[in-house]
Amino acid sequence: MKKIILDHPFTPVNLRLINQELNQFFLLEEPDEKLFLDLANRRDSVVQSHLATLDGKDKKHFSQAELEVNGTLVAYANKLFKASLNQLSGLIRGRKAVKKYT
């Protein structure tokens, strides 16, 4: 998968570190959904903590930039979900075929 841009001008340093981990995750040939969930939850915690420290225009700008990034992450999560469903349905078809011929 190509590199996804998760940073924006309002990204704090601790969030940039998690974004780097996510970009490394995106390069994996067989991504682990549990690891993605862990990274996404850690990222969410950092975003929520950072939002609590902001006010006014800073909060608005950060929130708007994060909405775009969140959309990108949701699209990736949906892609992982569809891939998992395809694997599962292939496994079920294979299991049925084995039962049929045994």
C-alpha cells in the first residue's frame, strides 16, 4: 500500500510518532487487524488528550485536519475488513468442499 499522509500542520510530536508506526503497519504484506486496532486506539487517546488542551481556533483547525485523517483511517479499516471477509468466505467454501469429498 502507498504511504498514507496522517500528519498535518497541527499534529503534535507524540501523534507523529504513532502516525509513523501506522505508516510502517501499512507497508506490511499481511497486516494484523489486532495491531491496527491497538494503533488506532492509541492514536485516538493521543488525539483526545491533545484536543483537551486546545481551545478556540486551534481546536477547530486541529479537529478539521483530524477529520480528514480519520476518514483515511476508516477507509483503510474497511479495506482490512473486506479482506478478512474474503478470507473467511474462502475458508468456509474450502471446508464445505472437504466435507463433500470425505
